[in-house]
Amino acid sequence: MKKILNLQCINCGKEHKTSETDFVCTACGGNLEVNYDYKLISRRFSIGKLKDNTHFDMWRYMDLLPINDHDKVPHVHVGWTPMYNCKELAHELEISHLFIKDEGRNPTGSIKDRGSAVAVARALELDKEIIADASTGNASDSLACLTASLPMKSVIFTPTFVPEPKLVQLLVYGAEVITVEGSYDNAFDLCRKAVEENGWYSRAAGFNPYTREGKKTCAFEICEQLEWEAPDKVIVAAGDGTILSGLWKGFVDFSKLGIIERMPQMIAVQAAGSAAIKNAFESKTEVSAVQAHTVADSILVNYPRDAQLALQALEESGGFALTVTDEEIIQAIPELARKANIFAEPAGAAVYAALKKLAAEGKIERDETVVLVVGGNGLKDIDSALKSVSKPDVIPADMDAVRAELKKKGLIK
């Protein structure tokens, strides 16, 4: 692939040809990053060409993706999700401009569809028959969807606590599910060993650098939807750290191509019970595993596999990390739905909880443009959503009971 210069290790700096490895550094086992020939890409990729492109999905950015084509990837609509200008909510929080990027509008309801689409395209280029992943749900759901109609089998390693709606998606799409007693980290390690033993392709984030490249297309869309500008702040939930690092890579790509003139500040949101990245960033130390616990399963991670690049994104952008409690996350689910019309899963609601905290603490300037990335749809975890609301009472089937209920709700006198 001429547009790719190399795959470079983020630990030791060793450069690899794309034919040498697909996953990690052959010298030290470190994570890899895709380096592009921006001079070559700039000859065929421009704002003008994007304006002429009427195909509004993630593949409009093919020149900046590490694959040759996507023709064999099932044509479910991945990307070009809506970004809402939330003027009333911005006014309430005393923010100049607030936009919410609703990634729950992707085919399986999460931003993970972007990473899976690129991983599946790469596996097809390599003629792989089996692709595996370890996930708490969203990443594996997207992989199962994108391989469902292909002559390629998905093998999914999940911990036992996967929310039922996410498990149902896996089964409906026909994935082979292996449920592991233990944590996400246990499932990740077993998946990696199975991939190595059997010569499968791995989609696992923080192991496969191509998934990060898919997620960066969300940043491209943010800039394009803001009329070729980057916002001042981007607030995103962080588990393994791949979405955070992927978004930052997208802004870096557009900056190197001269499409945007300034870079945003990246803000990582973690659950208070799963804060390995925040801990490392604030202590300026290497990442240490935590005993993670949170209602937000999408960011429930003991040891974040892409932490190094996530920390680098925070450092380079002048950003920071913060945590929100499970109570704040649960409270944010109906509040975000009622104030911005977006039903988010707990990890998605966490970014709104963080925004409220930042606004209250005066950490957002009045003239700034802020983008929240809501990574997943609320139907992914209805049990958590139900904790935030009260179920309606059941009444007898007569109008007297209806009138009494309406009075109790204050709808009639």
C-alpha cells in the first residue's frame, strides 16, 4: 500500500512493512501506529474532492485508511453519524457552542462499527477465514454484524457480565461466542492466545492498529460537519483508550494535510471505578492495572491496552482526564435524553456527566466550541437505564382509574 510508509512501534520505534506484521512490534511486542505518506495523499485528497463526494459514510475517507478497498465489506451504513447543535443546552451550561456527535446511530449502535469495518476489510485482503475479538459487547457486536453475510466466521470472547442486549446481537448475527469466567482482561488474553495458536485474524483494539484507524474517521466527520474546523474541546469516554487515540490521530491527519489550522484539546472521561488512564496521566507514571468496577461496561477495563497512545493524545493536545461516579452516570442517562433527545448507554452518558462537572467548575471558556462524542446507544444496556427512571404503575382498565392516574401525574386537575 503506497500511501502507508510503515507500521511503527510506539515503544521502541521499530518500523515495519505492512507485510511483516499486522498486530504488534516484532522486536518488543509494543503496539503499532500507522504512518502515512501525506505528500502522496495530498495529491488526491482535498476539501474540494470531499465536497464533490456524495457517498456519505466512513469510506469517503478511503485515502486516509490503511486498506486498498472496501468492496467486499457488507454495505451497512457505517459513519457519517449526525452531530447536533445543542443551543438550548449550551445556553443552560453557559457554553458558547455545544455539539453532540451521536455514534449510537451506527449499524449496531456504537462507534466500534468504524474500527470493525476497517479490520474486516484488512482480514478480507489477507484471505482470513476466522476473525476473533474480545469485548464487553460493542466491539464484538459490530464485528459480528460486519461478518454476518461473509464466508468468514467471527469468534467472540466475552466476560460473563455482558449486558443481554449486546449478547443478543452477537447471537442473532451468528457469531461463535465463548463466555469466559472472569474479567474483560481475562477474555482479552485468551482471545490473543487463540489467535496466535490458530493463525486467526484479530480485531482486538489495543492489539490491532487498524481498528484505531477506523475510529479516527469520527474526527474527520467532526471537522467536516464544523465546516472544516476543529472544535476547542472534544470530550470522549475512555476504556482501553483506542477511541481517544483514534480521534486524536484523525485530527493529526487533517492537520498534516492542511485541512484544519488548529487542534482540539482532548478530554478523557473515565468511571471513578475504572480510572487507570487518569491515574497514570495525573501521576506521570506508567499505567498500572486497577480492579475495575463500574456500571459503564464499555469502559470497564482493568488494564487499558492502548493507554500509551491515549496518554500521548492527552499530552500533545494539552488535554486532561477526569472521572465521574456511577451515580452521576445513571443520573445523566435520562437527563441527556430529555435535554438533547439522545438515549445513551452508560459510557455515552458519562461524557455528559463530565461536561456538567467541567461547566460547573469553570473549566470551559464561554467562547469555546465543545463536542461530546456519545459512543453508544442506550438500548445497548436497558438494565442500567431502568435504574435511572421509575416504572409506571399498572392501573385497572377503566376511565376512573385513568383520571386518578392523570391527577397523580399532574396532567389534569
